[in-house]
Amino acid sequence: MPGTVKNALIWVFGALGGILWGYDTGVISGAMLFLKEDIALTPLLEGLVVSGLLVGAMLGAGLSGRLSDSWGRRRLILVASGVFILGTLGAACATGAAMLIAFRFVIGVGVGIASVVVPLYLTELAPKHLRGGLTSLMQLLVTVGIFVAYVTDYLLADSGAWRWMIGLGVVPAAVLALGIVTQPESPRWLVSKGRGGQAREVLTRLRGDAVAAGEELAEIERTERAERGASEPLSVRRLLSPQLRPVFAVGMLLVFFQNFVGINTIIYYAPTLLTDIGFGSGGAILANVGIGLLNMLMTLPAMRLIDRLGRKPLLRVGALGMCAAMVVLAVTNLSGLGYGPLLSALTLLGIALYIASFAVSWGPVQWVMLPELFPMRIRAAAVSLCVLFNWLFNMVVALVFPSLLHAWGAGINFCFFAGTTLLAFLFVQRLLPETKGRSLEEIETELLRDGVDRRPGGRSTRYRQGPTPPTDLEVPHECVPGPPDRAARCRARRHRLLRRRRLRRGGAGIRRPAVLGRAGGAGPGR
């Protein structure tokens, strides 16, 4: 089998968990219109049916960090596929609300595991110049899964066969289980377990060049040795330490805004929103198919642009587009327009603009950036914790939206999401670092040890910006950015030299390095 085909199979089977995630997330929106005929649901129970999956996803995400470190990335993806099969069959056979919610919870455990370990697996296998596009493959397959779910809902709408709508999710789960068995383990995980020989074989197979594979393996091993020397169990105290606090805050805000910009109200409840403005059940599900197709197609340019333009430009454009869409939807719903073509057209226009803006930006970028932000020794556990909160935020929106829609109407809710999308834009503009084009080891060294310039397009920097930055004569040449294990020694020597020269010059014109993590941010070092 040609090497390119082998590589393609790695990405496809690795990211196939995204199809399962998307299918089980999207299928409930159409099935909800018909299962009410067999199972009585109040607005609260309707929210619980949707959010049951999200509670399970929280548990799966919380467990997956330690499990992926002990079992390996590939083995845990196999376990997730088995959980998908069990939960899907149980939900399809549910006879009451409690049973349906319980098995939606089981499906959610599989979704939570996949949401952590699949991006981690792809990030650790991808070369740095293609990492964004290959990791965002998962997001593309999430949208493929959502689209397939919407098409399935539409094809089965005339018969109202909601059990088949849910049960067909077994098919991609079985394909994933069979396919992932044939794929390699993450080379970074193999190195962490002292299996360097196997890691070299995997890298050689992936890169097609033994020399390049050896260089990458050497970089991974250097980072692993440095991390092992300073390793400690992940704890809240560790995450809130001066070194990690800024990065952890960025990761948490990233997952917060991805959920509170309102995407889940569209994915889960679009048919409900459309029937409220006069669409029939069949028409609402057909419109939902169009929404799913647009979501999938707009993810394709994101995969290409994420490594060309960078993460931040996409997030900024996406936030502004979503804000404009929510304003359109809010004005349309609050203006008092009666049922008719104008109301339907404006609503569909707002939803389409929103979906396109999200799919090209916030949809794929979060899953690319989360594994990039954290150091290797805590990457799996930290990403797991962030994804756990991702599902918590997701659950809150999904649980309360039906009740808020019933109490206040759609217009007020859209106004709220217009405000959160604007805040998301400000977060990207002011706080989020750019990670495009750097290896994971470079990002760790620069982001955590050297500091970060948070201005638009900013790169890492050791020093505060000022009119007269230190010259080469003021800083020892050997203390320019180098291997991470020399950082502390270089800083100490630099401080001594600067102190001596300050005394000779009377203290004028010398600034001390700004290091990320000192005094809780990129402020003057003490």
C-alpha cells in the first residue's frame, strides 16, 4: 500500500470519531419532533434528553486525560467506539423518557472521550506545517456527521421513524472500531513510555524520511526529558501557578466562548425554531439539511486557511460574522413581523450567516489550539479538563434554552448571544496568542517560558516593548532563546550583568526582562 494512502487512512480513521460525535449531536434535532408522539416530554424533559448526552460527555472528557496517558491514544479511541455502539442501541430501543436520557448519557461518555483523545491523537501525529489542517479534519467530520444526521432525519421524516434515526449511528461506530485497530500509536505517547524504537518506526512511516523522523524524534525526546525532570501531577494549584495560569485562563475562555456564542441553539433546536415561525415539520427538517450542508462546506476552507492565515484572523472574522447574524435574528424576531415569506427568508439568512461564520472559524480552531497551548507533561490532562468544561458549558446552553425560548421568545435570546459573540471578538483580539507554524515543543518553550506578545499578530518576546530595548552589548549572546533547560541559568546571568551595568550607568535606561507567569502575567520580572 502506498505511503500516502497509509497516511490518509491514519487521518480518516483517527478523525472518524468526529462523525460519531456529529451524528449523535445532530440527529436528536429532527428525532425530537417525532419521539414526542411516543414519549411525553415537557420543555424540561426535552432539555434533559438533549443535555443527557452532554452530561455523559463531561464524564468521558474528565476520564479521558488519565486513561489516554495510561492506555494510549489509539486504544482509548477503540473503547470510545464500543461505548458509542452500546449507547446508540439502548437509546434506539428506549420505551420512556428515563431510559432515553440514560442511554443518551452513555452515548455522551463516548462523545466526551472522542472529543479529547481524537484531537490529541491527530495533533501528536501531524507535522507542524500541516497540524492545523489535519487536526481540523475532526471538525470537518463532525460537520459531516451532523449533515448525515440531518439527511437521515429528512429521509425518515414521512414515517416518523425516530428509532431508526438514532439507531443508524451504530454504522460509523463499527467502522471506527474496525479501522482504528490498524493504525499506529502516537509517537509522543510511545516516547513517554520509553518505547523510542517504535516511535521512530511510526515517525518514519508518517514522514517518509528517516532523517526528518530522527530529528523530530530527538526533539520529542529532549522535551520529554526536560518535562520528566520537572513533572508533577496535574492539580488545580498547578494550573493556577504563575507559569500556567495565563495559558489555562486562555484555554478556559476559548471553550467558554465557543459554547456561549450560541451554536448549540442552532444545532440542537433549529427545527423547533423554524416550526415556531410557521414551517411544517417536513419543511423545517429540509431547511435543517441545508444548514448541515452549509456547515460542512464552510469547514473545508477553514482547513486550508487555518495554517495559511493563522488561528486568530479566522476567529476574529468568525466572531464578527456571528455577531452580525445574531443581530439579524434578534431584530427579525423582535420586529413583530407576521408569518410569511419575509420572516422566513430573514430567519434563514441569519441562520445561514451564523453557521457559515462559525464553521469557518470557531468550529475547527478550538480543537486545533487546545492541545497546542499546554506543555507535554500535562497536555492530555489539561486538555481533558478544558474539554470537560466545554461540555459543561454546552450542557448549560442546551438545558436552559428550551425553557428560555418558551418564557422569553427567541428575540431576547438572540440579543444575549449577539453580546457574547462581541465579547468573543475582544477576547481573541486582546488575549489569545497565535500558534501557527510552530512545533508543539517550540510553542511550549516560547509560550510558557519566554512570554508572549498578545498584540494582534504578536509573537513571543522576552522583553517589554519600549523606545530603547536592550542591545546585544547589554545581554549575553549565549542567553538568546535556546534550549529550555538553559532558561533559568541564562536569566540569572543576564540579571547579574544588567545589575552591574545599571550600577555603572546610574540605573538609567535598563529594563528587566518580562517573563510570562511572573506576577501573574507578562510583567516585569522580580
